[in-house]
Amino acid sequence: MDLRWEEAGWERLTGRTGRRRLPVWDCTVGLVVGDESVLLIDPGSCLREGAGVRAEAELLTGRRVTHIAFTHGHFDHVLGGPAFAGAEFYGAVGLDRLLGTPTGREEVRASAVGHGLDAAEAAGAAELLRAPKHLVSGEWTLELGGVQVLLANVGPAHSQYDLTVLVPGEREVVFCGDLVEESGEPQAGRDAVPGQWPAALDRLLSLGGDDALYVPGHGAVVGAGFVREQRDTLAALFGVSGA
């Protein structure tokens, strides 16, 4: 156990990866440390939270965060993004239609307020929020120095624009976003595509394999068995057949 990470409230997963479970919505923030660059996954729910995550990440790594990946466009995963000025942002193709338009940003803002975020905080973050510059349609290999991270567009499923992050190493780590949830039942909102969700988890499992660590958008780290069980539960719930 890396006590420095633990004392800061972060869970060290492998030599190059860690994550933090943020308060209130239990949203996971992921961190991948390369020799030259630092990738952060899902920067929190507001500017205040994003700024805190940025300060912690820079303290732990000794470098600024250079890359941000959005796993999807829900407020608790994106509204901290404007706290990372100067970073390169990545997301699934189509996420620009949500985060890059006034109508889309208003949708994110309203959802945040509806879930209990302070109205002024939600409005301030939504006003500064911008679409990711780099849009992933299939797979994108990101070189961080000493580690090549795979960004994979596996949706739509939990949302219209689902992106996962796979990190090789002594044990592969898969940041799943809300395609996988451990602390509660998977949430299928109005932007979900339930009929394709099981197939997205099949793809996730094929990319990560049986021995990977799967990091849910909410909850504790799980193994492939948990992901398979959740896949089968979703298939039964939504009447989807097939392997």
C-alpha cells in the first residue's frame, strides 16, 4: 500500500494507476501516471471538486494533469472539467453534440441541479464546460511515456456516448465509467440504450480479459465475474438474448 496515496484519499491500483471515490455521488476519478504525461478520468461534478482533484493529482504525481478522458457526459463525471485548463480532452464521438452546444450544457446543468448540486455551482461549471477536442469513434491509443493507454468507444449503452479506458501493466486496469456500477443497481436514464448495454459489457470483457481489475463509475473495484453477472442481469432485465 502506498501510504502517501492512501493518506490523500486515493486507492493505488497498480504502479501506474489509482483512483478516488468522490463524496456525495460516489463518483470514481481515475489516474494514470506515465513517464511524460498524466491522464485523469472523469474530473468530478463541479469546479470546486475538479480543483481539489487537480491539486491532489499534482501533489501525488509531481506533475500537472495533461490529459482528461470523459467516460460519458453525465454531470457528476464532467462538470469538474473546466478546472483543468490546458489539458487535452477526450470523449466518445457525439459527446461534442452534448457538451459543445448551449442546449446540451443546459441539459447537463439542469441534471446537476436536479440531483442536488448547488444551482450557482452548476451554472458556473456548465458555462465554462467545453466539448472534448479529441473524439474517439473506435479505439485510440494514447502514449503517456512508458505506458500506452487504450481509449475504446463501446457504447451507446449506459449513455449515448460511453468511453472506457484500458491500462496495461502488471495487471490490466479497465476504467468502466457507469457501464459498471458496484454500489447500486445500474442506472438507465432517458439517454440510455438498454438493448445495447449487454453487448457493450461483452466488448468490455473481451478487451480487459478475465484477470483485469474493473473500476466502476460508482463503487468498489470488481473482477470479470462481477461484470459478467451484471451483464446477465441487464440482459434479463431488458430482454436481450445472446452471449
